[in-house]
Amino acid sequence: FFVFVMIGDNRDLHRVDRRQRQMWKETASNVTYSGVIVPLMQNQCIGCHNTGNPRGGVNLETYAGVQSVALDGRLFGSVNWDTGISAMPKNSNKMADCEIAQIRIWIQNGSQNN
């Protein structure tokens, strides 16, 4: 059983919520292909999924390759370890939740080449 104690008034809660929403917008706008996605792909993916060795037919060394698997759901599904999709990175630990969230945000924002 939980007891909710309110200190102050509803306006304080509304202000916090507004600040959190603004922080979310700023974070979402900072998730760019060049600034966030490319470094993630370089650190986690292109050792196996590159132009010279596109394992599984997936090349994550180019924007077109990343966008392709982003749009069909394989990118997020694989890093999120969704059932029915091959978990990536293969034979390694799951990516950090914040990295997975960045990929999700980039995809939700249209998988732009920015």
C-alpha cells in the first residue's frame, strides 16, 4: 500500500513535468545520425556489418545501409533483443539502455541523415 503526500500545490508538479518535457525535446533533437548513430555503429556494429564483410547481407557502414534496417525494424529489434530477430551485437553484451534509446529516438524522428 502506498501513501502519496503532496507538498506544495499542483503548479509545482506541472513545472517539473514541463521541465522534463523540455529536457526530452532537447535530448531528442540532439540524437543525430552523424553525432550519435555513426559512432554507435562504428563501436558496436561495423566490425561485422561493413562494406567488405556485410554479414547477414547488412552493411552498417553507410547511411543507406543503416536507414534500410532502421525502416524495416531490424535495427531496433536486433539491438533491443526482440523475440524473432537476431540479437546484436552477436556474442556480446546487450547495448546500454541509453544507446538503445538513442537508436529508437533517431528512428522515431525519421531516421534522418543529419
